[in-house]
Amino acid sequence: MYNYTLLESLLFVPTRLDKEKLANAVYGKTIVITGASSGIGEQVANLLADFYVHMILVARRGEKLQEMKRELETRAAKVSIFRADLRDSAEMDGFLAFLLQQPDGIDMVVSNAGISIRRSVMDSLDRYHDFTRTMAINYFAPVKMLLAIIPQLKQKKGHIINVSTINTTLVPIPFWAAYQASKAAFDTWFRSAALELNAMEISTTSIYLPLVKTPMILPTAAYKNMPAMRAEHVAAMIAKSMYTKQKKMMPWWLIFGQLASVIGRGLWEWTMTGRLRNRRK
């Protein structure tokens, strides 16, 4: 269905989307999508463009957003765009002012913007900025955005969808300290805040993803031939959560990975330490 290999088709079970239920769930809604100019965000926007919605797309690439707006508005959706690097405090403030000026308020948020960095600790000794920039976009940006619009979401009985990673639920792996720490920070914040948000009738969904074929993984050569989800498949999962309001979505096999992370953590750390020691020799 998504041009998967046999192994990928076993790992990533197809998502069956009920377009009638989706149409009813999003009808007339204003939906914010961050990181909208490529990958998962772009595919979510493309999927929703056939429905009567108002999408607010934010990303760093203004020209790509303009191109998307021209194409998507030939279909059913209304599209607003805002070029901003959400790591930049001034640009984030401008975006929040734009959101708060929306006459119909905000109904849904797809928190998707993020950055990934693979680098060893020894190669990071003079690169503290790797950690500040991953925290800036993966943690501080979504927290700041949500704190600003929670009152609107409460009024509209809205829905927040967090695009997370399976790494936040598994034993940490080497070379990904900056990325894993920043994603885990927001995942923990969101799961904690979800209890309060749900009490305010704001729905929350966490989507835990494995490797996804997007431009974000291209710099990592080791990922080229590894099994990976397609962004269109993830977009269907996100869209499905808009009408099911499912609190958590993840691959069927993740539960076994979580169990192995608990039972085999000591063995994993001992084995990996040995491998890294031998590599340095």
C-alpha cells in the first residue's frame, strides 16, 4: 500500500482510514500543523486538503509554504501559512500572535516540527549548540506554543496530537543523546500535562514512530537500507486519531521492545560498551 518491502509490510500494519468519520471530525475546524513544509507535516496537509478545514501551516521554508498553499487551495481546504523558525524567540512570538488573532480560534494542533542529530559525545565537546537547538525545537517550542493556545483549545474542546518517537519508550542508544533527551523531555511534559488537559476536555494523542522516510533521516547513511515507515502512512495515522481520539498509537511490536528494554538493559549496556571500546581501539 505504501510501497513497502515484505519486512516493512509486516512491521507497519496498514492504517484503515474512514474518510466519512474524518470529514465529520474535522469539518469547519482550524488545524495547526508545525513542520509543515516537508515529510510528515506536508503529507498531513496533503491528506486534509480534500476536507472542509482551515489549515495553518508553519515551517522555516517560506517559498515551499507558498507553493503548498497554491496547490492545496485548489481543493476543499482553506490554507493559511506562516514562515517561522520556531527556535527563534522573536519568530515564535510572531507566530503565536498570528494564532491568537484567528477569528475562529484553534481546534487542533499537530505538533510535528523537530530536528534530529546523530553525533557521539566526544564529537560534541565543542558543540554545545547541538543540545540547545534540539531542545529549542523539540521541547521548548511546542511547550511555548501550547501554553499560549490552551485557553482556546479548552473553549473549543480541542485536540493535541504529538508526533513522538519510539526512542522515548526504549533504552537509550549511543550517538543520539541530544535528540533522545529533547524528545523525551517533551514526551514527559505532554504525558504529564495530558491528565490536566483531558480534565479540561482537551483530547491528547501521542504517536510513537519508528524510523520514517523523510528528509530528516537523509544525513544518516546507516538508515538508507533500514526498514522505515512512509510519511503518507504516518499522515493516515494522524488523521485517524482526529476522529478516534486514541490516546496512544504505536507499532504493534513496540511492547516487546519495551519489555526487552526493561529485562535486558544491563546486558545491552554491557554489550554496547564493549563494542564501542573495541571500535575506539
